[in-house]
Amino acid sequence: MKSGITFDDVLLVPKKSSVSSRKTISVSTKLTKNIKLNYPIVSSNMDTVTEAEMAIEMARNGGIGIIHRFNSIEEQVEMVSTVKRAESLVIDNPYRVSLEAKLDEIKFLMKKKKVHSLLVSENGKLQGIITSRDIRFEVNGKSAKDIMTPREKIITGTIDTSIEDAKNILDKYRIEKLPLVDSENRIMGLITAKDILNSINRPNASLDKKGKLLVGAAIGVKDYLERTKALVDAGVDVIVIDIAHGHSDLAINTLQTIKKNFKVDIIAGNVATGEGVKDLIEAGADAIKVGVGPGSICITRIVTGAGIPQLTAVLECSSIAKKYDVPVIADGGIRTSGDLTKALAAGASTVMLGSVLAGTDESPGEILIKDGRRAKIIRGMAGYGANMSKRERENMRSDVFDIVPEGVEGIVPYRGSVKDILKQLIGGLQSGISYCGGHSILGLQQNAEFIRISGAGKKESGSHDIGRF
């Protein structure tokens, strides 16, 4: 009988290091065969972790967010579209209104789309521009043509305008927006000073070829074709097949069908064995999600009796995936930057985080007060609450005992901004890489040597024998 281990069972053996500063250590990695990230962190596709706001902040800070599927197709598509429009060096299809649009309609659209300006168009041609400053003191009853800055006063560029030229134009005329038009005054795009500044101030942001933020979305294994098509049309960068037992005919058939019908990267899982990795890769997976039961809100191992301790699962799965040059995502069980370092040292290219990010400002849900401390709710997507919400949304009638939950609901402490959490995790990872004598994640994996520790060794690893304030 084999034995399995997890993160608390081991430490990494320190090695001689030539690192002068941890800031010089690269933590760039691959999410899939075709997608690169500057930070090896993915936010989980849970409805208490990742919606548009979390996905935006994850991508701005070098990672990526996977928007959950416990919503309607329209809602999920809207979230993906929100992320893709949040930043872009060139906005391909800027929001616009007609000349006759009323003030309340303009205000509603700005608030709904979270933008501060709208182009005014007629038959696709630029007629004017309205900014939030233009409507600040206006009263209802006026229309766009009464409020806008007219076309003859607008500085514009062409579709061939480079970002450097756009910077010069914006600076010269002291303007914030540069509409792009063709020779017939048709709207071809928009460049904003804010997006240019973001590209300068956020050098680690995860961007696609058009300079838009990367975003992923989850799908199920039933009635998935319509959802996948809508997500691909919205510009999603990667699809995650969300199923607890990924080494199954359902998951493999779904993967093969999507690969046959759509040109998009697919993350498949979850699995915990080398055989599961092999079957999913040969079915077309671009990355493999590893983890059966290690999550803080997952009780799959208790309910089913099945699973593999996470570090053993990552070691076994990554050794097979490496033969195919396919990245592995360690999903679950990560609580600290030390766990993150161990997961990557074991062969994972990225890790997926749930509870660590669930208590942040950007996670869905309100801040609660529990025993005098701020907290937020987290729930497993295989849990009772999530499944009941899904059935209510789909107007499915069911008895409570029809659901066999493999997840629980709980609370996590409020942790502030996700940006600050990522800084701490990446800083700890960089230190961990230096302790192993590496200068990158690849160097960490090449140098990594694990040592088993006892319960006393685990206790010794943390603070001990002192009073705590």
C-alpha cells in the first residue's frame, strides 16, 4: 500500500544560493501550453471567490481569475466582457449612444458599464463625446446632442495611430480620450490616457495580444456547448472544465467536443493520478488541474472515501504531464506562501487559490461581523448551498435529500485587498526559491529536495514557546 503526503509533512532542504536580492527572481510561468503568466496564481472558479472584480484585479497583478459557472450564460458572459474591457491599449468597440439619448439613459449606461465617457454616434459615425464631467450638473430632459462635445472640437486619431503617438497627442492637447476614426469618420476604436498609464504602472499585468486583461471561465459537462460558444464569442482566453472527478468519460467527452468545435485553450480536471493526467492530455487538454479533496471547504474524501494527499498527487501528476510539456495547476490545500513554494517545487506550474482570496475586498459577498471581527462567507461549489442556488435559478424542484454535498459553507477572516495578499505570497515564494538556490520556478524545480518531518518538526516550524498578543 502506497503512502501519501501533503504540504505539512515536508520541508524543502536549503541549498547554496547566489541570489543577491529576491526581487531579481523571476516567477513567470505557464498557465497552459499557450498562455503565460507573470505570477503563478489563479483564483478559483467559486461563486464566493471569482467574479469580474476579482478577475480584473488578479490579471492586473500578474495572475488570472476563473469566473464561476453558477450563473446564467448571460451573467457569465457579461462578467467576461467586463474584464476584457477593463483595460486595453485600444478599445475596439467603445460604448456609444445616439444623438437623441436622454440624460438618465446616459447616466444609467455609464453606471452599468462602469465607464466615465461615451461616444455619440449616428450610423456608426462619430458625432461627439460625453464624459462624466459633462453630466455632473445637468438636469433631466436634455439629450446627448445638447450635452456632448461636438465632433468639430474633438481631437481624433486613426486606426494606425501607435501608442507612442497617442501618448504625444493626449499630452499635447491635454485630453483623456482619443477616438479613432477612418477617412469617413466611422468609429474604429478608442485610446484612453488611463489605459496607457495602467500599461506603464502595471508591467506584470496578464494581457492578451491586444493588451486586454486575461480571463478564464468555467463550464460544466452538461449543456455546455451554448455556454462555451457565448464565452468564446465574448473573448474568454481559457475555458476550465469544472468537474470534481475529471478522470471520467463525461470530462473526456466534453474536452474532445470543445476542442473539435472551438479554438480556445482548455484546462481539464480535477484529477489526482498520473493515469488521469495522461488520458486528459491525450484527449486534448492544454493544462491539467490537480486535486481531489484538499480544499478547505471540500469534504469529498470524507463523503466518498476517495482522494490522494495533495503533495503526492502533484508529484505524480506533474511527472506525467512533464513528458507531454503540459502545465499542471495545483488546486487546493494552499494556505501559505510556503505551501505555494512546495507545490511549485513538486512540479506544478501554477496554483489555484480559494479560501486565501475569499476574504478580500474583490471577492463576491458582503463583509460580516463574527465575534467582533470582520469576515466573509465561502462555500464549496459541490456543497448544499451552492447546489440549491443552482437548482432555484434553473427552476428545478428537488428534495433536500436529493443532494449529497461534497462541500461545506464557512467563513474566512477579512483580509483587505487581493493585491496585498498577492504581494505577500509572491514575496514568500521568491524567498523560498532563493533558499533552494534557484533564480526562477524552473530553477526551484531542478534544485528541490524534500525532507519528511515529524509532528514535532511541524510544531518547531511555527512560532512556539512564547506568549502571543
